[in-house]
Amino acid sequence: MAVKRRYQSARRQDQARQTRRAILDAAAKLFVDPGYAATPLTAVAAEAGVAIQTVYAVFGSKRQLLSELVDVTIAGDDEPLSLPDRPFVAEITALADPVAKLARYARHLTEIHVRQADVMIALAGAATADPDAAAIWRKNAEERRRGMGMLAADLATTGRLRPGHDADSVADVLWLAMDVRNYDWLVRQRGWSVESYQHWFVDTVAGAILDRA
């Protein structure tokens, strides 16, 4: 009986993950078009093929659904791994050359932007008129700035920062350069390749913060 109960429990957990994923996928589609403000949760439920009560049971509110959609879209998964525990962070830290560090981060950044651009550009638009969306946009901006603080501190250890820069100012440069709207403009609007975008990121940041001597 214990084996049967464990099987049933695992099956319920799998079904719950599938339901959660279906709701997130529906939100990712509808919050982009027709948009967050124009999409009631009833529409998300219908797109996901679940009852509206299920959406509330899983996420609690439309704002929470949007917040978790942003988090999952950026991470690429539901794994409970914090940023410092992600493998790419260890790979960057292990590199000695600051340009190599930037290049590795640029590859990671591009992977995120390919995955998240639609949702994040929609969020940026919604944030201009919807208080919930604006709060989530601010939260994401603050989290991005903290993440760039970590990368800036690592770059500072190389001893290659240009005079006048410290980890704080470097984090500001990184934060500006990594904004999804730069990717949207260069790759999605102007037709740059992702490789050209990565080179732009590395060259722009390196030129701004690294001592050429």
C-alpha cells in the first residue's frame, strides 16, 4: 500500500506540474497578445483548458501569475536554484580574463532574451498603464541590478577596471547594456544576428569599463 500511495502522490505531483505549465504557457501567449490588461483570467483558463478556480488555486491572482511567468521565463525552468547556484555563474567565475567573462555572460544573456523578449517587452508596455505590471517591472529591474552587481564584483577582481570605475558603476553599465529593449531593437527590430548582438554587448561593455593598458 505504501508503494501505491507513493505512486499516486508522484502522479498527482506530475499532474500539478503539467497544469501549472499549461497555465503559464497560456499566460505567455495571451499576456503578449492581446496583452496583460486586456486578458482576464477566464481567458487564460480557457486557453489552458482548466477551470478558472484552478488558476486561482495555483496562482492566487493575476498579478502573481504574471510575476511567476516572468520568473520562469527568465530562468527557463521551475528549478528552485538561486542565481549564484546556476552553472553559468561558476563558469564565469572560473575565467581569468574579463573579456572572456563578458563573452560567457553574453551567451547566457542571449539565451535569456531569445526566451523572454516577447513577455518582457509586453510587460514593459503594460507597466506604463497597469500598477500591478509596473510593480513587477520594478521588481525585475531591481533583481537585474543585483545580478549585475554580482558580475561587476567578479570583474573587479581581475584588476582590469578603468580608472574611475568601481563595482557599483560597472554594475550600472552592465545593467544598462543587458536591458531586453536593446536586444529587441537590435535583433528583432533591426535584424541583427544573435552573434552580432553578443559582440556588441562585449565590445560596448568592455570599451566602457576596462582599462586598455
